[in-house]
Amino acid sequence: MLIATFATMFGGLVIPLPLFPDWLKPVLYALPFAGVLDLPARVFTGDRPVAQGGLVIAHQLASHVLMPVHVGILLWVGLYLRDERVRGLVLTS
């Protein structure tokens, strides 16, 4: 459920990726959600030329090849957050 929420938000379905701040765009386009949802829709609607369809497919392949890296980072963050010292951390404003 959480991945579907991230895919919807950061894949361009709720807010188109070009409307995000410039500093966030490289991160969003590096995620696999852009290659699955946003980029193909932009080719089909004519926002990107059909000649860039090969680049979209290359982006999708690169995203899928890098998927183990994304999963590894998420697992590392999860294990880090399981540490007793981090769980005992209380943030107050």
C-alpha cells in the first residue's frame, strides 16, 4: 500500500513531475516510478516527441536494473531505524 502511494505521488499521477521544484526533479526522475507512469504518458500525449520513446525505454530498463540498489537502501534504512539508540530517540520541537 505504501509503495502504491509513493508511486501515485512521485510518479506524476497526482502532481505532474515538471511542476515539482527543480531541486527535487533529479531525484524523482531517478526513481522507477517516473519511468513506469510519467514518461510513457508524456510520450503518448505528445508532450515528448515519439523519437524520445527509445530514451523512455532506456530509462525504464535502467530503473529496473537499479531496483536492487533502491531496495537495498530501503532495507538499510529500515535496519538502521531498528537500532535501539535510534528507536529511543525522541524528537521534540
